[in-house]
Amino acid sequence: MILSMTGFGRGTAVRNGREITVELRSVNSRYFEYSSRIPRTCSYMDSRLKKLLNERISRGKVELSMTVQNVDAADTVVAVNMDLARSYQNALRDLSEQLGVKNDITAGMLTRFPDVLATRHADVDEEQLWEDVSAVTAEALDRFVEMRAVEGAKMKADIESRLVHLDEWVGKVESLSAGRVEAYTSRLYEKLKVILEDRDIDDARVLTEAAIFGDKTAIDEETVRLRSHISQYREILQLDEPVGRKLDFLTQELNRETNTIGSKCQDLDITRIVVDMKAEIEKIREQIQNLE
């Protein structure tokens, strides 16, 4: 399955009194790069989240964003500072006795004094929280990969259509190249006739020059390699694994063989085809830069 390196996925669920939301987004990168924005209480699981993503993502700059919100008070504990409350109670009793006023202290009154009541987070079961977060992350990851697969399928179809064009152009180059030595020999004869006028033309020398020309401008090896690379390209596109790096190498090879044909050939029609081929290879290269 061909995957794009760009994608987005979101997962959300309420688990054990917490609403957990995880979002994944990625852009192109030569390697797997991970960054995160998660609550401080979840910082201990950051390396585990990275490993979880890396199991299914081999390339791309991936950012994970996570929020965890309590939907009930399960994580909040109210504590009473009894010593401080007694101090307030004793102080109010002394005040009542010395001023001769009624001592009408109530528990509600004491709770309004500073620091008598305090709230704190209850101890968190880290493994339970990790289980909840990893489940939501897996949901986001599924959707993330699905989006990458949809984009990858479109890119694969586009690349395959361009490979068809390349194949056709290689065939045209082969056809045009087939008669280049004969055409060169004929032109050479005509030029020699003009130069030598009525004198005899050395056929052996002409054939030698034609052979040298044919050897210098031969592009048979390049076209054979081009067809081989195109065939390998199609095979790699069918693999169920990351293919971006392999195709990047093959694209360089396609470009190199095409450049060699352009530098060796001395035919205007072939040169025009080479220009078209280079433009198509560049479009393929732009596509594979987005593949995982």
C-alpha cells in the first residue's frame, strides 16, 4: 500500500472519567521526526507514544497533540487542614470570651478561612491512564493512516500514468535512433561528393567514420536501462511497504540515463523527446517526495 507522508487523524473518547482527544498531523521529511504537545501529567508516556507511532509510520515529520479533561471529580480530592481549623476555632473562642460576644462558630464558617480546605489531584494510576491514552491514539492513528493511504493511491495512479508516457517516449527514441548511422553515412557521402567533385570516394574511410559515429552516439544501453528502471518502478509501486526511498533512487537513475541520451544523440527529434522525458521525470520526482 502506497502512503503519502502528509496526513491528519483524530481520536476522542471518554474513558474512566476523562475525555481524551488525540490529533496527529504530518508533513514531508526524509526520516521519522516526532514532536508532541501533551499535558504535563502525561509527560511520562511521551517516549511510549513515539514508539507507538513509529511502529506504523516510517517517514514524515509527525506532530501529536493531546488534551485530557476530567468529566467528573474522580481525580480531585478535598483535604482539611485540621490543625489550622482548630487554631481558628481557638482564636475565635478567645475573641468571644475577651469581648463578651456570642461564640457562634460553625463548621461552615471555619471552611471560609484561608487554607482550611484545599483541593489536590488524587494519585493517578499511570498504567490505566496510558491504556486509555494509547487506545485513543490508536484510533487517531488508524484515521491518520487511512488519509495517507487515500492520498497515496492518487499519487500512485498519477505516477503510473507518467510511466506509460515515459515508456512510449523510450520507444520513439529507439525508433529514431535505429536509422541514425545510415542517415549519417548518407549525409557524409553527399558532403564528400561536393568536396571531392569527380574524384573517387574512399568507401572504407566512410564506413570507418560511420562506425565511429555510431559508437559515440549509441544509446541502446541507455534505453534498455530505462525500460528496466520503468519496470522496477512498477514493481515497487505494488509493494506493501514504504517505497519512497527506493523510488527516489530509481528516479535519479531515470534522470541520469535520460541525460546521457540527450548528451550523446545528435538528432533534433530525439532532443525534443528528451526534454519531454526530463519534464515528466521531474513531475514524478515531485510526487515521490511526498511518499513514505
